[in-house]
Amino acid sequence: MEYVHKTKWTDDLVKQEILKVKDSLKINRMPTRKEIELVTQNARLTSKISRSKGYYGWAKELGLPIKESQTTIGKQYEFQIKEILQNKGFIVRKMPQNYAFDLLVNENVKIDVKVAKPYISNKKFKYHTFNLYKKYATCDIYICICLDENEIIERILIIPAMKLKITQLAVGKDSKYNEFNNRFDYLKKYSSFYQEIY
């Protein structure tokens, strides 16, 4: 599959080329970045995908499932949080794959979404752990989703990043972080602050 250097990427062309890659690989799902670059022998299509709707957005547009992975689970809950926030009256933009944060609320508040299934220790304590990866965040607020054993949302912790100068967060049943459960008011406060200084 050859592409001239200055391809004019319309939505129709992106869809058409994704489907060509899918068919050449004989798969019934959205191809991954590695698969697309293997077939096309360049990064132009993958670059366009990342800069526009992202892999999840294009997969949804084409009605294609995504290859299952831990990342896939995380993305599913990002879309769920996006919907919850929109139902609460927030304007929410989903950021492209590999962006420094996941959601932009009211065009000013940067949100990173984390999700964790429960972990049961040897002593039968249940807790959730979230990898934050960096001590100094690139977001304003972390939304940490604690799932139960059936992958149903148990708690939504809305924690200002300034409160978490750590690389890993562990939350038990009686955690001090429970005070952040459903604190959607923080998003309003942050948004109001940004609007005041614009």
C-alpha cells in the first residue's frame, strides 16, 4: 500500500484505508498501530488516526471492535466518564491516544482517568491500585474508578492532582481518599478558577 507524501486525508479516505489494512490482514477488528504500519510501510495513516479521532473513535465510526487489552478496558471507562460528565452539564472533549491527559472539561480542566479492578490480599483485604506513573502530574484532576468483581463502578474518586505527588495510589475500603468519592464539584471549582483568569 503506497501513499504519496502529501496525501489529503479526508474522513472517507481514512475509513477506506483502515478497511484496506483490515482486509489485507484478514481480521474483523480495528487494526492496531503496529499492524497498520506493517502493511502501509510508513506512519502517515497512523499519524492521521492519532491526530484526529484516535483508534477508538475510528473503530466506533466503522463499527469495528478493538483488540482486547488493558488499554482497551481503560478507554471504555474514559468514554463512560465522558458520558457521566456530559450528563452533569460539562462540555467534555476526548483527547487523542497518547496525549498527556485523557479528557478536557469545559475547554480548561485537564483530567486523567484511571481504572482498577479489586485486588484481594492474603489477609482478605480488598483494595484498588492505580499507576499514576509520574510524581508531578500533567493533569489537574485524576478520576480514579474503583470497579467491583463484576466490573461495575463501585466508587468514582475525583482527586486534585496536587493531592497526589506519588507514582502509585492504593485505595482500601476505609481509605482516606474516600473523601473524594463523587466530588464532581471540584471540576466546577477548577473550571471557574480558569475562567476567572482568562
